[in-house]
Amino acid sequence: MMRLEKRPQPSRAMALATPLLAVLATMVFGGLLFAVLGEDPVQSILTIFWQPLFGEFAFYYRPQLLVKGAPLVLIAMGLALGFRAGIWNIGAEGQYIMGAIFGAAAALVFYPLEAWWIFPLMVICGGLGGFLWAMIPGLLKVKFGTNEILVSLMLVYVAEQFLSSMSLGLLKNPEGYGFPGSRNLQQYASAHNAEIVSGTGMHWGVVAAFIAVIFAYVLLTRHRLGFAIRVTGEAPRAAKFGGVNPARLVLFCLGTSGLLAGLAGMFEVAGPAGQITIDFNVGYGFTAIIVAFLGRLHPVGILLAGGLMALTYIGGDIAQSQLGLPAAAIQVFQGMLLFFLLALDVLTNYRLRFGAAEVA
Amino acid sequence: MDLSVINPILLLAALMSAATPILLAATGELVVERAGVLNLGVEGMMIVGAIAGFIVAVNTGSPALGFIGAAAGGAVLSLLFVFLTQVALANQVASGLGLTLFGLGLSALMGQSYVGVKPPRMGDLNLGPLSDIPVLGPILFSHDAMVYIGLLIVAGVWTTLKYTRAGLVLRAVGENHDAAHALGYKVKRIRALAILFGGACAGMGGAYISLIRVPQWTEGMTAGVGWIALALVVFASWKPWRVLLGAYLFGGITQLQLNLQGAGVAIPVEYLAMSPYIVTIIVLVTLSADKSRAPGSLGRIFHASH
């Protein structure tokens, strides 16, 4: 008989090992999945994980790692703060959209004026858009005790509808020959979130992601508020007796994650995406949930996990064009990763014991 | 704008059909939550059920077999949730989210070659003279079999929970799993069965969208219905008959906004399409004051080691 025995303390070694084991298991089972789809499993896995980094065209793909990783890390970092305190914002996708709309609108209002303050204004408005959108579930939870999971998720669908209304209406490019979508911000110098060093993929969103990671690290390890977050997640009753104000914590966690998701959306629309379109959002807000868990809700872990997840996006694109692997296969692959992680996580808190259980 | 094109009888008749996917999914989730498990994967199980049912129906030519396939598909996916939360003792919120993300990807993968295919039609049930009654006939007695099966499932769940021993055990497990365990009930086995039932119901709800409501396959076609179903369980204070009421309310709103879009109301289509989600939020706000009805062990991990 096999049974689980609770560890007195969560194992640190297992906490570090499980993400790696999960990645390995995903590679094996992902390979099997690709084999079922009629692809060479080894070839597919190599295409996804090896080609973008060391393949023939790596010079093109490596910068993409930063471009795709930045929004994931930025969003996941904010989500992780809440997840640690047991506050579940799963509507980051909506906050990302609202950040992009607010940021782009701020620039388009002043088009074609060229001024240095336009980009900073966009950053402020983008962050504000995400922040306000996240404040809706936050305030409703604090005031009425409404479930933040459901409200934040419902607001994703509302934001998606708002996005299509904006790209077909108010923000539509007047010189766009009737096509839906806003003006392209890449052609508007003051608003363009261009690469800081050309050819590296390093744009302001990447810088913001690194800053967010450092801030979160300091907050969680050195600041009283970070301590309050950790205590609330691990022992809610103890936190209450310790004088943690739960309402303020909810607003802080939701607000911060909304702000960061909004910034991610704004940097994306001003840079790599360029314009507000109906299908502007590609699911970063949801993938970031996987990134947050894969990174163990820890800032450094999230940085690494964001890189890995960006790799699967890029590798997935390559596999799609070279091997004809369907786009959905990568989505399944990413979902698998989360499953293996959650399943293996049991080893952090429990020990596997073999032998008959004694009768209680 | 011409509101006279909206026929109230047809609207009420369509309401019953529009409510069925939410009703099925929410009833399944109600049983899961009464057993003390919070499964946020309803959306994922619905979409997998939608494509599984679609594939079976197209290949066999039988919508009835399609619904059975959909129930099987949803239940198989929910097995993953059983493994994660009952065996590996993983966090239920994270596992449920994972189930939804995985289900959305998996369904897209399964459905690749089914885009644009027409499924076999499921005819309306022939209820003879009942369907000919003026007003009541078209509203109540001229639907496909799944509408009535949905109602039967609600009635079945209600009687089981209220009047049978099995229902009492299920509620005991949900209210206090330690006490239920001490009384000798197999907490994990009961929860696993509840989760499988929830998966099967969600799967059928999804198939109702892909086989009857739309009817065709598009990626992500459940569009948040699974999440609305989750909200509905809270709205219903974990009571089956209130789930029915809530499902008809949401079905009505969905149908009304579709009809208003058709009637060319001055409100842009996007804002009408937002309305079911906004109404869900408003309903959650007005009802979330009363949490006393929630099962005592909802969302808590059970590990019998001491």
C-alpha cells in the first residue's frame, strides 16, 4: 500500500525540484501527444525547446523571448502577490485589454502631436486602466463580500466586447479604409514603444517587468506588507490576530495585479502589437496564471517560468510552421505543465510512504 | 427600431432552450459543491463535452449518442480533477483553473477537422395534443428532449439531496468532512463520484450549445457559460430549484439581448452582448451578503492521516 504522510515542514528541496520534474514530465507526455498527432516526438520537442535558443535562426528568435516573456512576467508577478494571500484575480486578461485601450487612447487623443510626455502619459493611463478594472472586483469584494474569482472573470468578457466596440468605433483609424482597428502606434514616433537597443527585443515593457520582479522581491522579503501577504495566505486567523487589515490587503493585491496587467497591455499595444484590434488579446492574462504557479509564486521563479513559457510560445510557432503542428497543441502542452506541477506539488508537503497503513 | 418583431410567446419558448446549457452545468456543479468541492473547471468540461458530443453525433448521425458521448467526455476530463484534488491533494482553485485552460486547448485540438461541419439535427419531442394548446403549447411543450431531461435531472438532484440516504451522506461530507470520515463514510470516493457527475452534466450542457443552440463547432464557443453556471450556484444558495429559477433568468436575458440585436435597437451589439456578464455580477453583488448556506467544507482539502 502507498500512502501520504504529512511532512512537519514543507520540503525546500522538493519545492525547487517539482517545477523541474513537471517540465520533464510535460516533455515526455507532450512528446507522446505529438506522436499521437503523427509527429516525431523527439523532433517536436527539440523544435520547441532547442531551435529558438540554439537553432539556425536563433538570432531572430532570442529577442522574441524578451518580447513574449515580458507581459507574462509582468502579469504573473502581480497575480502571484494575490495568490499568495489567497486572493484570486483571474481576470488579468480583461485588465490587460483595458490597459491597452486606455494607453492607446491617451496617445490617439493627441495624434499627430509629437512630444516627449506622450509616452509617459500612456504608461500612466495604461496602468490606470488596468488598476480601475481590477478595482471593480476589489471594491465589490470589500464592500459586499462578492466572490472576486467570478467577478474578475466576468469582466474579461465585458472587456473583450468593449475592445471590439472600441476598434470598430471610437478608436477606429479614420484613414484605415474602413478596416476595424486603430491607427498603428508604431508609426507614431512619440507613442511608439520601440526597442531600446535595436535587435535585442528589449523594450520598455521588458524593463518594467524586471523592475516589477525586484520590487516584488523586496516587498515580499523585506517589507511589512509582504509579510502580511504571506501570513494571510498561510494562516488567515493568525493574520487577523496580528492586525492585518484584510480589506486593505484585497485592494492592494487586486490593484497591483491590475496595474501591472494594464501596463503589460499598454506596452504591448504601443510596441509589438502596434494597434488596438478586435483580436488584440492573445491570452497572456490566462497563461500568466500558469507562469505564476510554475514560478512557485516567487519573484525569481516567475522570471524563469516566464522565460520558459515564452519559449513554448516561440517554439510552438516554429513547430506550427515547420512541422504543421496545430496551434492548439501548444495550448494543451501549457495546460499539461500546470497539471503536472499541481500533481507533483503534493511531494512538497507530503512524504510518500510504502507499506500497510496501521488501523487508526 | 421595431420591438414588435419580438414575439413574447416565441421569446418565452426560446428561453427554456437558452437556459438548458446553464441549467445542466449549474446542477452538476451544485452537487459537486454540496459534496464540499469547488470545481472551477466547469467551462473546460463544458467545452470538451461540446466537442466530444459533436464528434460522436457527426460520426454516428445520432444526436442522442452525441449527448452520451458529451457526458462521457466531460466526466473523463473531470477525472483529472479528481486525481489532482482527491489523490494529489492539490489546491482546488488552481486545479479548476488548470482544467479550464487545458480543456480549452484540448477541445480546439480535437475540433480541428470539425469546423464548418453540420451536426445531425435533433427533432423536437412529439408531445401530441399538448403542443397544440394555444400559448402554453409552444412555450412548454414543443422542445427537444434535452430540455426535459435537464428538468428531470434538477428534479432528481432535488429529491436525492432532500429525501434519500445517499443525499444525506453527500451533504454530510460537504458540511464536515472530518465528522463524515469519523462516521465511516468514504469521503474521497463520494467526492470523486460527485465530481464525475458534475463533469457529465457540464459535458451535456456544452453539447447542447454545439449540437442544438448554435449548431456547429467553433473554438471557445461556450464563451463563459461555465463561469455563469458557477455564479448561478452561489445565486441559488446551493438549492436545486433556485438553480432552475436562475437558469431561466439568465436564459431570458441571453435570449432577450439576442432578440434586441435582431430588432436593431439603437444600443450597439457589443454592449448588448455584455449584458449577461454584467447581470451576473449584479446578481452576485445583491446575493453575496448571505453566505450562510455555503457547505461547511467547501474548497477545503481532506486528508485522513490523523
